[in-house]
Amino acid sequence: MSRMRADKQSFFSSLEQLECPGDDSEGEFDRLLACSRKKDGDMSSPENTSPLRRPCAIRDPSPDNLAVGAAAKSSQTTMCDMESRTTESVRGSSKPPPASRSSGKRKRGSLGKIIPEHLQIFKGLVFFFFPNNDVSPLRRLRIQRAQEYGARWEKTWGSNITHVIVDKGLKFEDILKHLKLRTFPSNVGLVDECYPAECIKFRCILSITQTRFLVSGATCPSEAEGPSRPSASMESLPLKPDKKQQWETQTPPRISEEQGNPRAEDLEFQAECTMSATEDVVYESFPARERDVLDEMIDEAKAAKHLPLDPLDAPDDDAPTEASDDETPQESEPTPAKRKRRKLSRDDHAVTESRQQKFVCMQKHDSTSNDLNPNARTIEVLQQMLDYYTRTSDHWRSLAYRKAISALRNQTKRVVTGAQALNIPGVGPRLADKIEEIVFTNRLRRLDNTNNTVEERVLQEFLAVYGAGISHASRWVAQGFKTLEDLWTKATLTQSQRIGVERYFDFSQRIPRSEVRAHGEFVRRVVQEESPHMQVIIGGSYRRGAADSGDIDLLITKPDATIEEIRTLMLDIVVPKLFRQGFLQVSLAGTSRDDGSKWHGASKLPNNELWRRIDLLFVPGAELGAALIYFTGNDIFNRSMRLLASKKSMRLNQRGLYAVVLRGPQRAKLNNGRLMESRDERRIFELLGVPWRPPEHRIC
């Protein structure tokens, strides 16, 4: 014991001497470190390496030297802490770091630590979003980006809030009503949803008095009324600076080597500054105009660029369901006007045939396919997530899940681990993790959390109202409505939405196959009383052999009739007659009289009190074959057929199959092509080289 005590005293006395080392202290420190390593064994492996903090010595206690010493000590301590955390993570887990599995994708939990502190322009600001949740994918992105740049997201209304960020489409009176305020506080900035993105773009806090940030119905605040930030003054771009001053204002601060390497986003910003100098001149030269649909599409495209999507390596609108990236059309490559064509060899034909076999429409899909699939349970859970993202209009994730589900259906063996899932084309790292979670736990936490909050459950209920999309449902939630009764008594509804609320229970019920047939027979009888040669064909899931349906699709056609003749007969004679007989209850939607080809409404059988959604679709006899493919579905099968036609320089829609379709840059259609077939459904399959698939084999 006495010897051990002497060794300890000797060791600590040596450490005390290091607090004020001389010029030759470097060698003494190295000897101590080597001695320590020798006693503890081999320290070269990560499991035995522990960083030693080396104290700083300052000979001259002048203010300058003290500041330099403190900075060096802080830097050394931070480095040591980071090394310690890395060592501990290596010790505690035998798995590889997450970055190796996620192919370089960032984790959501670490988003706030990526931006360097000197670039966190929102530091000290408190944002209150309206609606104040992250259900919407675009709003979730805005919240994440604001937090990255130093802002704090406040979920409850309070006096510490500096800015209220309002979604487009919401009005000033909605905010006052939801927050129960008579007047809006003058010390809180009220801006629209594009304000944080604009501030990030110009790397400064812009003035809230600019009219482009004004919320509908709010008055423009004066310069003195803006919110105050704790540590920085409110800065904004000058109204009309000269070119030199404008460049200096918009050039981001240079990042020295001591501050670390800049992120890719910071390098991109330097290029954006060059563009923004020209943009400001344009804004000043032309009067302000109202935002149109193109502006909204551009904003959504910019916002979706940074979304932490699951497996979307190369999303494509036309090819969300195929199992190979070879099927994805190269939309970004312009098609040459003229090029030499070589004769296709047998090998070329074999390759083309092999690629075509990967299309979904080339395979048989019936009601038993999913039951026999070894990945049936995984597909079922992923389908529920797909339905959720479809309801919330999360377009990109919907495409990703469609592609993954289609790929799993083509697997002959059960996919168990994430590594196996990653080897399947169309499945990315995050979806691979979800597939592994479903297999081992028989559930998906993300799916369980979709209905975990009251707001989420209310949103899902409002989305099921006929005539209400995600924008209407989100607005109703933001306005504080919680039940259908609230919508009926307090909300401003269209005529179709009022019917949707009133008949919410009826429209949410599935329609048995026998009842769908009875509705079709009722309409067929009345139609053929007026024109015996008219045909009524039940389409949709009924034609695919489903046991029940969500609504009723009836194709009204006549062999030699035009669309104008069918529409006139239906709208002038048949539809009024069906109303008089008590079968049709209400008209919900329809196209204009001149070019309308459909009628939407609700119907009721004489012995049934439930209203059912019914669509009357007017199809000329010459287009019946293409219309049957289109209105039979399902949508995955139809997308596959249209994409295959596009690959063969054809075009398939509800009117026919067209050949010699020329496309330009971005696959823009240069001509309508030559009609090949539209009347015969089987002939269209034959021309595309697809084996005939009866409707009951199109359940993809």
C-alpha cells in the first residue's frame, strides 16, 4: 500500500510540474505519456485509447496572452471531448457507425448541430408556426431549417415569441380567432411562410415590412414596429443600392481554415448571391404582380429539394411502380432532332425483351397474389403508410412507397434484414430499416404515430370529407375546428363539402359488390329505355372482381355515337329522369357543357337509405378499348402500361394508343402522334407486346 501511495504522489507531482513547463517540457510530457501507455498495455487500439487533456501554460499573464491561452484551452478541451465520445461509442457498440449504413444521409436528430454558430442567423429568435404542427411535409421542412439556423420552435403561444410564420392561404382573422386575440401584438413579427427561406438565402434577418412577406388581411407594419432580437439588430437589404454596395451586402462571410470546411449549402449560397443581384433589379424595374400557380409549383419544388426523403434516389413521376431504374425515362436529357439509327441485333432485342419483362403490367396480379407472397405482411403495413402519405398529399414519399411495394411483390423469397432489402432496386436505406422493423416486430412505429395526436386524428377525419383536400383540412384544424359538428356550424363550406359533411357516414362505407351491380342495372334500364343500343359498363374495382368498392363508376357508351351525342342524351334526358325517379340524390361535380365527359353525384336504391358516390363517364364507341383500360385500373397497372408505351415512342391515354410520338427537352411532347388503336382493348395489349391480362389480373 505504501509503495502504491508513493507512486501516486510521484505521478501527481509530475503533473503539477507540467502546469508551468519550460521550453524543454515537451519531452517530459512525452515520457510521461509513454510510461502511462507501457503500464496500461497496448494503447494503439481504439478500445484502449483514452485522450489526455494537456493543460496550457501561459508565461506572460498579459490580456492578449490570456485570451489566446483561453481560446487554445477551449479548443483543446472540445477536441478531447469529441474524441472521448467517439471512443465511448466505439467501445459500447460493435455495429458500424450509422453513416456507413445511410450512405451519407443526415439524421434528423442532428440537423441543428450542422450549421456553424457564426452562420446561425436566427439565434435568439423564437418562431411560432401557424398551423403550429409538423404534419405537413413542407411545414416540417421549414421548421427543421429554422432550427438549423438557430431559431427555437415554440409550440405554445407566449410572450417570448418573436415571429409568427403563417402558411399561405390562411388569413389574418384566422390567426386572431385561433389565438383568441383582439389585436395582434406590435412587438411580434407576422410574416408568411417564405420569410425564413428568404432570410436563409440572403444570410441576414430581412425586414418584416416588405410587402412580399405580408399575410392576407394584415396591415403592413411600420419599420419601428418589428420584433426585437436579443443580440443583433434588424437588418434588411437596401432598397436600391449601387452594384458595388449590393454585392458587398449579399456576399456571405468568408470562412477561414480555422473555422472548418464550409458546407455544400454555404458554397451554393455564394453562387445564389450572383443571381440575386440581378433579381433585385428586376423587382425594382417591374411592378409587383400577384402570385400564380407557377410560382407555387416553383416554391414547392425548391422546398422539396432539402426534404429528408426515405429512398428517393431518383424519383420519377412516370415510373413510381417499376422494379428497376432502367425503366425511369431520362427526362433531363434532350432528345436529338436527328440521329443515325442502326439495325437492332438479336442481342439488342434480347436486352429489350428482358427489360420489358420487369414492368408490372407484364406480370399476373390477382386477388391471391398478395396472400401467397412471402412478404405479404410487410406489404400490408407499407400499404397503410402509403395510404397515409396519399391522404396528406406527400407526393414524393407516396412514389417511394409505391416503388418499394412493387419491388417486394416481385420477390420470391422473404426479405428479412435491412441488408437484403437494400439489395432490391427501388428500396433505399430508410425504407430498408422500416422493412426490417416490420419483420421483427410485426409493426411499424411510424405508422403507430400517425394517429398518436389529437390534431392528427382530427386531420384524418377532415380529409375524408368529400371535396376537402389537405389544404382545406389543414386550414380547418388551424382554425380550431375539432369535429364535423364544428365544420357544419362554424366553417365556410362549399356546396359539395356541405354534402360531404352531412353524408360523411354514408360516403365512408364500402359498397358491397351486389349493391354496385344493382346501381348499374338501375341506370342501364333507364338508359336503354331512351336508346336501346346504349351500353352501361361497370368499371373500377368492380370490374377487377373486388368484393366491395369505394364508389361506383359507370361507363356510358354507344358503338357509333360521338361524345356530343352521348352527353346530350345523358344530361338532357337520362339524368333528369333518374332524379325524378328518386335514384339520383344530388349533383356534386361535372365538367363544362361543351367538353364535359363525366358527371359526379350521389345515388340511392329504393330499398336503401344510404347514399352512394356514383360517377357517370361518357365514352364514344370509337374510344371504348382505351377507356376500359383507363377506368378499370388499378392505378399501378395503368402507370406501368403508359410508361411502357412511352419507352416505345408511343403514348397511351384514355382515348387511345398513339405511335410516332416525338418528344423534346424534358420529354415535352412535340406532336400528338398517329392513332394506332382505341376501340379494341385486347389489340392495345398486343401492340404494346403485353400478354392479355383480364381485369381480375390487374390487382397490383
